Amino acid sequence: MFCLSVGEKSWSDTLEVVQKNAHLTHLFEIRLDYLEDDLSPDSISSFILSCRAERDAPSLKFIFTCRLPEEGGKRHVPEEERLRILKHCLGMGAYLVDLEWKALKGYIKRHGNPPFPLDKTLVSFHDFEGTPNDRALKGLMRSLSQASVKLAKVVCFSEKPEDGLRLLSLIPYGRSLGMEVVAFGMGDKLSWTRIVSLILGAPFTYVSATKDSGTAPGQLDILSAKSLYEGLTSCIRSTE
């Protein structure tokens, strides 16, 4: 499945992107940290209700995230407010909320339990500097599993194909630990890992609406991603 990441400055532009691409995918990531508009519960509710008013609304699914600045976020939101916002999104019927592993660990340490049900939380780890070694990556996966994480996202930057392969290997490894895993490499040289991740069993991968509207390095636009995926799966079927 393709998850179209939306990083617009206003709610009206966000709604427009969803409406224009609902025929291409039913899964959207809403990057709340990109928004310059109000992030109040009323604004979020109004957006979701506007989406539901559309013809194909019942099938639309949303992943909401308000990314930490140190993991690529565009807007600083105090932690308590950030968690309140994401909790409201879940209350309004969000498919998932995305919370960084760093934030989840800190919350569990302080409170003894996660802020949201883990079956509705995509626990994410990003490294924009490079890809950790195998020991560190496997250690991360085991830590996520020990915290009862159900759905994880591990995305790291690299220009080396071998790093992309190591990240992709986390998908079956996570499955052996009882987790679904979204894993691929960031950067133009590892764009292919975003497509191969689906072949290996990732529940979805991220795409943009257009070539110029990506929210992460190396993110493919949805039409290009679909074309590459169809070509790759066709090649695989022809060898069976």
C-alpha cells in the first residue's frame, strides 16, 4: 500500500491534496508539524469531518504525526501538547498516530505505560546522518519488541546500496519478533528501497503527491512509485 505524505502549510491545502489523490491511494500521512495553521482540536476535527464528507470518505485512512525537530520536524510543539493533539486524532478515528521511539521511551520511563494503545501507534526511528551498524539496528528492533511495539518504522540515510539492504532485512527480522516493520533508506540513491520494502512485506511505503512535494529525501511521487512497483512485481511473476 502507498501512504501519501502530506506536508502543507494550511489545512485547506492539505484537504486539497487529499481530495486530488484519493483515487490513487486511500492512506495518507498528515504531517502536522508542517502546518502553520492552528493545531487545535477543532481544526483537526474540521479537517477530518471535511474528508469524511467526500464520496470515498469511508475508505480513507489517516496517519497523523507531529514530528520532533531532531527527527525532521518543521515545527516545535511542546511535548504535552503534541501528545494531546495525537490523542485527539485517535479519538476522531485516525488509522494510526506516529510517535518517535525516543518520545515513547521517555514517556514509558516517566509514566510506566505508553500514551496511546500500541496497536494504534506507529513507533518510528529516523537517522538523517547515516545508517547504524547491524548490531545497533538489531538491538533497536529487540528493544522495540521488548516494549511490546506492534508496528515500527526504521528509516536511515545512506548512499550505500549495502546499507539499504541491511535496512530492508529488518522487515523479516521484525516479523520474527512479532512486529510489522516499515523500513527503507533515505536519500536519492536508496529510493529503490522504498519499493522493494513492499515486496518484502512492509505494510506500506511513503510517497509524495508530486516530484516537488516530498517530505523526506528520496521520496518518490505516487505515480512513479506505482509504475516501479508494477514493473518489479511483473518481473517477479515472470520468473515464477
